[in-house]
Amino acid sequence: MSQTAVAGVLHLLANIQARDMDRCPPRGPVILASNHVSYFDIPLIGAWTPRTTLFFSKSEIKRWPVIGQIATRYGTIFVRRGESDRQAVRETLTALGNGQMVGVFPEGTRSRGQGLQPTLPGIALLAQRSGATIWPVAVTGSERMGTWRRPTVTLTGGEPFDPLAAAREVHGHKPTHQQVADTIMKRVAALLPESYRGRYG
């Protein structure tokens, strides 16, 4: 299913407004960091992102009808939650080493629109090992898709940045992985309405 076809299907389910998605870095290794409010986030972001994006998602989604097929179409790297999935980390670092863009949900789970959850430190490890630029993207309203009649969903692209440099400005020369991860999530939070920011408000 093409990007245009996926966008067309999603438009039937929601009034989708994309803002500043052209801020996506045109080349080089990029980690797209986004909040995660529903299972529709992967196809939504994939359909409105200028570059092909490999997504980092839990392995169970691969077996789901429709969403699993779309996720696989976008080249998702499936992760076994609760385990140290070294193969997924290797695949991600290889993709970034080849100059690709990988989409990561740093919270590790859906917030369902109830506010950002604590960020897991894994994204900081990926950023440090790959030297990738972070591109923050915010999603709102997708938690209503499938339950409300054509809810308004927004996708907002932020300014790309160097996560280690940004963390050093706040935490000193040697920020921890958690401090880097929190720095990344604060950039995502800044793109969200107050009600979605949770612990990063």
C-alpha cells in the first residue's frame, strides 16, 4: 500500500492536519521521536513524513490485521517488550548507519492522550551510538480514531537537533542516558498542547 493510499484511508477516519512536517532533515541518519497515543500513530506519521521511516514497535503489532500489514509495509523493526532485544538494536543501528530514518516512541507505550509517560533511556543510547539527529514530532487526537466520527488529528514537526549537545547545555558535559532521553521528550512536549504534556508539562 503506497503512502498516498494510506493517507487516503486515514483521511476517511479523521480530519488530519499536518504542520511543519517539511522540517524533516532531507538526508542522513535521523531518529524521529514522537509521543504515542494510539495504534494509528505509525501509519499516520509514515503517511505524512517526507522520508521513508523505519518504525520501532512492539512485536505483537506484526500479527494484527490491517495495522500490522501497514506497519510491516513501512519496514517496522519489531521489538520484544520486556526483553533485551539485541537484534532490534542491531537492526536499528545498522539502518541509522546507512543514513536512514527510524521512528521511535520514547515512552515505550501508549499514553492514550492522558499525558506523556516517563521516557525510557533507550533512545539516548541509540542517539549516542549512531550520532543521529533527532527530529521531534507531536501527535494529538489519534486516540479518538475509530471511536469518534472523523476526529481532528494533528501532526506537528519540530526543529531537528543534536540531542547530546542539547542535554549538555542543561546537565553539563556528561549527561546520563536518562537526562538525554528527557531532553528529547521535552522537545516533543513543547509541540503538544498542555493537556498532552503529562510529566513534561
